[in-house]
Amino acid sequence: MMSKVFITITIGAGLLLLPALLTLVCHWHWQENQLTSLNYFFYLCTQTVTRPWGMITSLLLAGCLYCFRDCRAGHPILLVLVMLIGVAGGQAMKSLLKPHFAEPRPYVVGIMKELRQPAEFFYQQSKAQRQQIIRHAAASWPKIPPWQLAHWQNETGFSFPSGHSLFVASWVLLFYGLVNVKRYWPVLIVVTLWAWAVMWSRLLLGMHWPQDLIASVVIAWVISVFLLILYRRYCENRSQNNFFQ
């Protein structure tokens, strides 16, 4: 059973890596003039993870995961604890790693190149000053819609790893580890498509590089494997104890 959990979670992680790997294979990179009619749709996908909507998304996913979970021997409080540690643990790792690697976002690199300044200059400023620099970018990039500029102004931090991608990867891998794949495979398809849309939106909106997404999936995979193997072992031990009582 433990090997089955490991394999299922690993397959889920492999699927989550596809958007980033495809961009690397195709040599795709973000450019400020790459605007399509679908951009706003992907922006809305990003908003499902951005505060405060991310809290609502978490509640909905937690409810679905509770209903579709395969291991019914586990105590509900323990299941909630697993979900909290899985998602919050990833976000804590993101907060620790971002200032350590201090990688500039793609849109920051583009803006500072336009201003003939190094990207490091942007991060030496206060958040208010960074937002002012982004406002000035509107003059050079008139095709950038106001909602995208507002999104940039709201997220002026570092790039590596992707917090949004960590969020969706953590939830999706919880589904892969806890849901009966044969019985509820449509549920796994839906959450995987949602994750792909969010992860692609981070690339399309100039928020992240492909390696940011890859690192986020790997971090979520490590946390999920550790948590879910422990949880499954607890469920099995409890079932065996109940059987012999």
C-alpha cells in the first residue's frame, strides 16, 4: 500500500510538471507583447489562489477531499491536520526560499530592461516605490491591461519558488494520495486541469519562470509523500486494530 501511495503521488507530480517542461522544450519565454483573448481567463485562474479567494478555494477543496477520500478509517481531525500541514508547510517553505534565492520575476526583468536598470535596483526599493515603477511601465507598454498592472503591483516580491504553484500542487497531490483513483478519476482530472491552468497563468502573466514551477512541484511532492505515507500507515493500523477487537 505504501508503494502504491508513493507511485500515485509521483504520477500526479509528473503530470503537474508538464506545463513547465513544455515551455522549456518549446523554448517559450514571457514577453510583454504576448497578449491574447485568453489572458484574462488565466488571470481569473490565478485569482482562485490569490488572497482572499485562496481561502475559499481551500475550503471547497477540503470539503471535496473529505467526501471523496479513500481512507475512511482515519479520524476527520487527523485528515484536516494532514491538509493543513500539506498546504501550509509548502507556503512556509516558499517564504523561506524566496529571499534566499532572490530571483527577479520575468516582468521585473522586462521593466528594468526598458528602464536600463538592473533588476536588483527594483528590489532595493520599498514596495510603494516598486509599485510606482510598475505604473511607469504602463507608458512604455500601453497594451498591458490595467488588471495585469494591478496584479503586478500586488505581487512585487521575488520569483523562486512559485507560491501559487506550490498551493495548487499541494492540494492536487493530496487528492492523488487520498482519493480512490479508479472510482473518482474524473475528480482527479478536474483538479489537475485547474492546477495546469493556474500554473500556466503564472508563466503567461510574467510572474514566474519555468524552474520556479518545477521547484514548487518538487517541494509539494516531498511534503506530500512524507505526510500521506504516515497517514495511510495510521489508517491501516487502525483498521487492523478494529478488526481484531
